[in-house]
Amino acid sequence: MATYEDFLKLDIRVGRIIEVEDFPKAKKPAYKLKIDFGELGVKTSSAQITKLYKKEDLYNRLVVCVVNFPPKKIADFISEVLVLGIDDKDGNVVLLQPEREVKVGNKVY
């Protein structure tokens, strides 16, 4: 069982997607994202969300991300944060997001 202290080791924040690009070099279909986290700055992420989301639908969207994992190299791209989502009944990723507008960089608890 995980403890509350284990949970607190994760730094989960709200960010706003400010840029979306195709990522043809990824093994599985993905986008390259730039996400604004306010005082934490702009971070990059590779996200396998192409089935349910068009690039234009992602711009300016709030997302929930883990921001304190080590960067991960995916093809020629460095993914700095993990965008959180849940599989739907068909195995497509549905993004987690706040139900209301909140300040970017806010911590999730």
C-alpha cells in the first residue's frame, strides 16, 4: 500500500497546452506538446492522444501532469512531464483536466 507521504513525492500540477506538433518519429502515434506551468515555466511532453484529440482542439486546454519525473528521451525529443489520462473502453487516452478554469501551475492534492 502506498502512503500519503508516497503520494506527496509526486508533484502533480495543472498546465495549459500552448503548442501542439505532430510527432512522426514516435513509435506510436503521438503529439509533441509545450505546456505552460506558470512560475514553473514551459515544459515539453510527448502524448499518445492522437485518436481522440485533434491538434487544434488541444491548444489552450488545461491538463494535469506529473512534473517531477526525470526527463525521458523519445526518439529525438525530450519529454519533461507526464500528461495524465485514463483509457476509455477502446483503449484511447482521455485527458484528465480540471472541470473549471484554474491558475496554471497549481498543485493537485
